[in-house]
Amino acid sequence: MPDDDLRAAKERGWRELAPVDEALRRGEIDEDEWHRRVLAIVEPAYLSATTPRGGSGHGGDAARWEHARRVLLVAVDRDGTFLDVGCANGLLMESVEAWAAEDGRRVTACGVEISAPLADLARSRLPGHADRIWAANAALWEPPRRFTFVRTGPDYVPAGRLGGYLLHLLDACVEPGGRLVLGTYNEEHDADAVAEAVAAAGLRIAGRASREHRHPALRYKVLWIDAD
């Protein structure tokens, strides 16, 4: 087991979330209850945050936010639509549009968020995007359209459910010729657990990127899967 400092660097709130994962593993709760309990931990923290980054799950300043998240633009490599699954307060949507524009690309950001209050917050922060921010559980969601790029995180579903979740997103959300982007996530330099889970689901990883993390043992990582 990694030490507490490493676990905290990998995942904020791990002490609160670990018992929820364990309850599901033991069969004491089902997946719907897992989502409810995780939301009960995450939603108040995000809604009470005092910075836009805190309201999107990041504890650092603007420079650290960009360092940790801009690596996504390696995968978002052309014009198109971008769906942020778990968009929180909409900061990543806003950032990806701006970073893509700086790189000479036109990206139209959209979002889906399991927390209705957070989706409302995203709409209030980004009124020009309000009609393309939805409140839904993406693991079950059938969107009104498909998207060129769909970004999600490996921790948005219980351990062991990642493969089925990604297959659903590819089938329901990614347009033909589009791309499903997983990340950024924090993982040790020499670890490959997320990629191994993707491969175990029969999905072919089309590309990867990473950059240094503030914790010397970790990397910010992203991988992507291209749709047919």
C-alpha cells in the first residue's frame, strides 16, 4: 500500500471514499448507492470551494491547474466538440476551449454532471454554454447528440466497472471517428493499472501522454481510444 502522503497526492478525499469502495466490494451496497455516497462526499466539497479550481476538484493555483490538465490537449488534436463527463463547475470545459484556441483549434465544449447543483453552477458560470450542460449519470446516459471528443476519469465508476463504462461512452457518446479520452489521472511512474483495465475490456489504446506531477513518485497521465 502506498503511504498516506502518496495516496493523498493521488486522490483527494481518499480516506472518506475508501470505505464506500469497501462497502461495495463486500456487497453491502449496490452501484446506485455507491454513486449516492460518493456524491454526498464530493458535492458539498465542490460547492463550498472558494476558487473555480476548487469547484472542479483541484487544490492548486491557476498555473498548477494548467500544468495538470493541459496535457489533455495532446488528445484533443483537432477542431470539434468536446464533452466533459463530470464537468463539475465547468472550469475544464472553459479551459479546454481557451487552450485549444491558443493552439489554433476551434473546440466547442459541452458537459454532463451527475450532481444537479453542480450542473446548475456550471450553467451560471458559463451562460453561453447553458444549453449544452446536462445533469445525468453518464454511466446510464443517452445524450441528445454525439461528440468528437469525450473526456472522463477512471474513478467515476467503481473499481472493476471501468471497462463497461468506457464501452457505454463509446457506444452512446462518441461520434464515428471520434475519440474517448481518459484522464488526467494520477498514477505512479512505473504503474499501468488504468491502461491494463482498458486493455482488459478489449479496447485498443490509440495514444498516451503524461507529464510530471508535484509528487515525485507520480505522473499526470492521459490515454485515449479512437472510435471506428
